[in-house]
Amino acid sequence: MSEQLTDGEAVDNVEHDGEDLAADAPADGSKPRPSKVERLEHEGDIAADYLEELLDIADLDGDLDMDVEGDRASVQIGGADLSLLVGRNGEVLEALQELTRLAVYRETGERSRLMLDVGGHRAQQRTRLVAIAEKSIAAVRESGESVSLEPMSAFERKVVHDAVAAAGLTSESEGAEPKRYVVILPA
């Protein structure tokens, strides 16, 4: 008997009384593929191990918190002054996130979309960007004209695009890195 899962995979319903555990394995003898949440939790574990080692090497104190937010793993580092890990305009944080994603890729062989936050920097940034987006959305609705924002990182543009979509408008990114920016379009 099979049960359909949300991601389209089928799972055998077998009673696990210790007799026939082989029914859980695919017919080819390989291990069953973990669920998406399990894969994301595993990414978070790998990232946390990598970041713990990095904090030890740098002799920095920090508490790690792992979570799954939507369709990506999320790791937050909190604690004492961690501004060195954020850098000017979040540049060190961006680099550290990419290094952590590479560490996850090295272990899993799969590209990671893991999000890293240090000292609440991204959370504060998200709040600030949503406020900018809301102000710009109001200006677009009032004037009927498109509004172009200042150049932003990919993370910042994503936050703005999400806020614009939630407000029922459309937006697009224009320009070339590192001066890529969001344009909010009238309805």
C-alpha cells in the first residue's frame, strides 16, 4: 500500500515490528531519500559544525541557532560583539554565508540556499528594507509611475521583491552587479 506525499514521492506503509524493515528501502537496495525538511535540517547541522569550528579558530564566542524557514535552512549566530563577522554593509556576512554554503555542498553534493544571520543583522536589514519597499509602493500607487531604488545585494533585492509581490504589484531587477537595483512597476 502506498501513500502519496506532498512532493510526489510514494512511501510504503509497513508495520515496523522488527521483522520486515527492508520494505522501507527502494527496490534497488539504496537508502530511501530523506524528506525535504530532513535534508534542510541536515544542511543546518553541517553549517553549524562548520561555523562552530570557524568561531573556535577565530576565538569568538557565539551561540548557534538552526531552523528551517520555508524552503531553506537558516542559521543564526548570536552572542557577544560579532560585528567582525558582519563587516561593513554586511560584506563579511555575505562571504561567510557563501563559504558556509560551500561547506554544505562539499558534504552533500547539492547546492544550498542556506541563510546565515549574525547578531540579528539580516533581521534588522529585512525590517528596514520592508519599510523602504512600503514607502516606494505607496509612491508608485500615488503617482502611477515606476520607482527605481538604490543598488542592492541579492538578499536585499529578494526582500524588496517579496514585499512588492505581497502588496500586489510587480518589480524587476535591472542593471549589472554590483549596481543591480529594483524597479517597482505600477499595476
